[in-house]
Amino acid sequence: MASPQVRFRVDFSDACSVGVGKIQLLEAIARTGSLSQAARELAMSYRRAWLLIDSLNREFDAPVASTSIGGSGGGGAVLTEFGRELTRAYRELELAIRRLAGAQLRRIADHAVHDRRVALDLPPRQRLARRLR
């Protein structure tokens, strides 16, 4: 049986929070060196990605990423040391929470229904299709 999946957000203040989406964007920037490429990898608009990075850079007193405008040599984006530290700390916390959730909820997780149709008490698709005809 797989461990339960945990999703969380860290609220540092009323004006500053970080969740898995922002962390994934930072990781994609670190991999690609490009905000636009990172956005494409995550099936996110460039505008949304830019707004997320801008909000992160404003929510902390140190920037998480640095961007340069394109041109003949092309633009780019890189994580700052603080951005790398934020990503690393978030992923370490995520691992600790996953382990804790697995240990604390293992017996409960064994009772989880894994077929959505069963959980919703839906009839098999073929019978449902025949009833609609």
C-alpha cells in the first residue's frame, strides 16, 4: 500500500506563502534557465509564471530568482542562493511530512477505496451506457 499523499502550503506571514506550485516553478527555472521554458514545462502561461516569480520576489526581503530580458543573446532566469535554499528547505519538509503521514496514517490508508467508481457507488460504464439508450 502506498503512503498517503500530502499537499501543503507554508504561510510565512499573511502576505507571504509558498506551496508546491511555486516550488515546481522554481525547480523548472533551475533546470531550464528560462522562465518561458519553465512555464511551458508546467503547462502554465508565461504571464502566470512571471506573476508567481514577481510575487515571490516581493514577498521575501531577498529575491528568489533573477531574470534578464531577451535580445540577440536571449534572456534567461536563474535562482538566487536564497531561491535554492527555499526550494531545498521546502522539499526537505515535504519529505519529513510524507514520512510522518505514512507512519501515522498507514492503518487508515489501508481502508481507502482506490477505484473512484466504487467510492462514488457508480455502476460499471457499460451498464450505465445501456440505461441511457
